[in-house]
Amino acid sequence: MRVRDCIAAGHPSLVGHFPGNPVVPGVLLLARVARAAAPLMKGPLAAIPAAKFHAPLRPAEHFEIELEAEGKASIGFRVRRGELLVASGMLRFGARDTA
């Protein structure tokens, strides 16, 4: 599954991240990935066992989230801006880890 998205330049989480050289915070990007993946899975987001940021994403840049199911409770993801890989990793849904 693929989802197109864009973080608006006026998003409140961008204030101070970083003045003169704005970059979308990784946590905001991961939230967008989790939101895109949620309809494909049962239960809440339980963990992000792997996430790697390969390149910065700037405000107002369009990007695409690629999702691929990996078993019943996990989804692999890649975030791309055009051909450039911005982020990749895995999300786990269902019962939350308690350890």
C-alpha cells in the first residue's frame, strides 16, 4: 500500500526544529507512518522495533509512505521523497510490550 503525504510548513511541531534550516522531526514522520498503517492492522500501535532515518525531510515536501505487511501484527515501511529514501523500519501492532 502507498500513501502520499506532506507536512505543512506551518505545522506547530516545526517551530524551533531548526531555525533557518527547518527539518521535519522524526517523531512526526513516524506518527504519519503509524496513522497510514493503522487501518491495515488490528489493535493499537504497540512498538516501533526498528526505524532508520536516511535523509532529512523538509517542510512542505511531498513524500510517499510504502507499507508492506510482515506477518499478522507487523508492517514494514519506507518513506520516499521521489526516489530518495528518507526513512525505513517496522511497526508492531496489537498488545503493547510491557518489558
